[in-house]
Amino acid sequence: MKNKVCHITTVHQPFDIRIFHKECLSLTKAGYDVNLIAQHDRDETINGVKIVSLPKIFNRKERIFKLRKLAFQKAVEIDADIYHFHDPELLPVGLKLKKLGRMVIYDVHEDVPRQILSKPYLNKFIKPIISKSFEIYENRAAKKFDAIITATPHIRNRFLKINSNTVDINNYPKLNELYEPVEWINRKNEICYIGGITKIRGIIELIKALEYTDTILHLAGNFESKELEKEVKSLPGWKKVKYYGFVGREKVNEILKLVKIGIVTLHPITNYIYSQPIKMFEYMSAGIPVIASNFSLWKEIVEKGNCGICVDPLSPKEIANAINNVLGNDKIAKNMGENGRKLVENKYNWKSEEKKLFELYIKIIEKNDI
């Protein structure tokens, strides 16, 4: 009999790259009966994963109180052997499931206490209090779960002090998902940024950098607010932007086959300095150079691997100079793209992380003698 698994998210969309395309599909391939509770317009089974729908709710307060309760009810109805949840707001659900004697995994995508400190809409005097209070609560809860999965080694090191059964499962790309061999000569002298569009992810500096370049930016993703969208579109550099809005994986692939550079110039806040953004590795996987923030961890990957250039993300002129240098030398750019692809093939790919996921599940199952 297959072990039944239930992944739960009230925040992420059902076809989230990490949750659905990596973890759920990998577990299905390994023979688990996989269910996914998420906001969706209907119950359906996709590639063996049974999606159990929650109503779509966009109000944060309503989502936390209404959707969380409904997610718990559906989780109990599924009667799974292992519950694997992905949102910090679901910590109470995880604790309730533990009280029912179920095995529970907490998948930590972000260092939330540090993330809270970077929230622009929170009062600067209240932020440290909220951050510390949440960290105390999260740490107490984490002790009670069967395992903690973290998205980076930095977050893993924090939780290892709390729960010895902690493992980092990095959000590296699948080897061939975003890769189709393209002759360098067929690429355009253009660049891209794909992902959430926010101030702290460097959108203002990137658009300002375009004023000093002769290129087009292919921009894909949702703006965090209408106010930011209006501000960005008023900048002189916007005339050099081709904006798509949110796009699916096929369009992402299409953009990555077209351009010569991928941009990931996030601001130097604690939550980003120690992060490993999936976009950086997806650019590398696609065989294009990366222009990234000059964080020590990122420099170790990008500059040591000679697959791009690291810059001060707060300096539009430095970003522009890097863009101009790469686009101005096809031989160097092509070599950087090839180096990045090799790094993904040899190290930064989902295959190695998938193995860690399987080993963790087996360890939990054997420990609980299902």
C-alpha cells in the first residue's frame, strides 16, 4: 500500500515550482500517493498529484483565519500518513496535526523573522518586536515536528539548533526544464528579469540602469503594488522595457532562449544576502550569463564559477557597466553562459536535492514504523 502524503499551502498557487513541480512530482514518481491542498478553482489530478482545492482568497486576514481553518479540515479528511506544509501561517495547523498523532514536516522557504524586518509597510519600531515574537513561536513549534526542510543552508543552520532532523533541500532547477541549446548568434543583445517585481528586488535601480545602456529589458512578473508599477513606468528607462506581466513556464523558456543576460540584483537585506534565488540558477541553467548582487555567497557561485558579474545592486551605473561589458563581448558572454550551464549540470540541479527529499521521507517513515 502506498504511503499517503498531503502537502498544504494557503499562500502559494497550486503549480508553484518548488511545491508542485519539484517536491510533489518527485514524490509521485517515487511511488507516494500525493495530495496537495492549495487555492484552486476545482479538485483535479495533474500528473498523478491530487489537487484538493481551497477557495481563492486575496485578503491576507481572511486567508489566515478562514482558509487556514478550511485547510485543516480538508487535511484531516485526507487522512494522510505524512503532512508537509509550506507556509509559516500554517504553523497552528501543523501543531494540531501533531496532536492528532500525525507525522508533520515544516518546509521553511524563507527566514521569516528576518523577512519581517524588511517589510516596508510595518512600523520601524514595531518590526523588531513582531520579528522576535514570531521567531520565539516558530522555534517552539519547530521542536515538535518530525522534520524541518529548509530552502537554503543558512536557514538550515538556524533550525538545526532547534530540531536535529533538519535538512536543506535547495530550490535548484530541473536539468532540462528551461534548457534548449541555442546558437549564441541567434540570441539578441537583450536582457531579462523574471520574478516578483518589488523595490527591494532592485526594480528601480535596474530601470535606471537602462538609461546608460543600449538594450531592451524583457520583464516578466507581477508588481507588488499599483503604486510601484506607476512609479516604475514613469522612469525614463521604461521606454526600453518589454513588459509581459506574470507568465507561465513556456513563456519563461521563450524569453530565456532569446536574451543574453539574466538579472538578479536584489537589495542587501539580511533575508537576501544569505538566499539562493531560483532565478539565478535558472538563468545559469538556460546557458546565459548572470548579473547578480555582490553578496559573498553569490560571488562564490557567480564569480568563482566565471558565469557572470556581481555588482552593487544599489548602483544603477555599476549595473549598467556590467550589462554593457557582457553585451559588448560575445566571446566572453558565451563562455560565461556555458560555464553556468556546466555548474548546473554538475552541482546546482534538482536531481541531487530530490535524493535528499526521498531520504528524509524514508527516515521519517522508518522511525514511525508505518
